[in-house]
Amino acid sequence: MPKSYAQLQQSLTFDELMKTLDEQFRTIPDNRTGNAVQYQLPDVLKAAFAMFSLKPPSLLDFKTQSTAEENNLHNIYRIEGNIPSDNQMRGILDPVDTQLLRPLFRTCFSLLSKAGVIGEYEYRDKHVIVSIDGVEHFSSTKVHCSSCTTRKHRNGEISYHHSGLSGASGKSLIESAAIQETADADQTTNIDTRRKSRDCKTGAITNCSGA
């Protein structure tokens, strides 16, 4: 007898979601070789997910935690090895092609759909209302890359940052850290998007809706 939506939702725990993320992270190829492989890529990806889920003030604060906190982190987020430092995490994750993470969003969204979670937020013609907001992160006046957008301040100083457009479906989905990370893939508004459109957000919304 098929499981009801209520039964499926009861089985859709955070641990089950982490199990799915763990399986998906293990499919992402690691192009590092030799002595460079001190930290396994799936562990680094899970540590990064934990960092954005727990929202510490900085990467450094995330790394410098008590023994009890670190043990909980390993158990809850299924991290098997040591947690890299902030510079090590950046160095390992920066070369990873973000397109390889796209299937992960679809997998998690499919789990939520099968459990009837997404259906609870459908309205006319089975459309789902999505809350969209522009975000900025990794702002610096010195460090920048070709994908950065810029802002000129009143004192003449120029700051560089990455901006993006994030979407989440439904109020409780927005409030849930685990589901918020899986609801919709972020659409980065990089420098190329800005050149093609007078409005970064308008261009990003178009790209995000087709992702």
C-alpha cells in the first residue's frame, strides 16, 4: 500500500536530507591529486553546507568552536574527517564547477514534492509562490575577481562584491534552514549578466526561472 503524504513527511527528517546530500556530494568529481588531498571533497562540501545552515559570523568562527560543538557538527552533518580552515575551504571549493551542484537541487526538490511538501504551497493551476530577494556577499575593497560587481562610495573608495538572487518557496520553507538550502538554486548575477541587462535582478529572475 503506497505511503500517505503524512507518512512520507514524517520520514523526511533532517538526517534523511543530509543522507541525500552526502550521496550527491560523493558523485562530484575531485580533480585534486597527490598531497593536495588532505580533506575529502564530500566532507568539505558538507562543512560548507553546515556553515551556511548555522550562519556563523565568519569562516574563522565556524572553524574555532568547542570540542562538543565540533562533535555535534560531525554527527549531524555527517562529516567524517577534519574541518578545513577558512583559507583551505576556499582553496578547495573555488575550483569546483557550480553547475555540478544543480542536480542536487533537483533531487532535494523532488523529495519534497513526493512527500507533498511543495503541494501545500501550490495555488491556482498548481503554481508555487516563490519569495525572491537579492543578496550580496564576500564584499571587499581589495580582493576581487572578474565576476564581481562594484560599488563606488562617497569617499571615492570602490568595493567589490558578489551579488545573487535567491528564491525559496512558501513561508515555512523560508524559515526552515534545511529546506531553504534546497528550495531553489541561487542565480548569480555576475558581471556578464550586468553588461547584458540594465537591471541585474531582472536578468537574474529570467535566468533563475529557466534554471
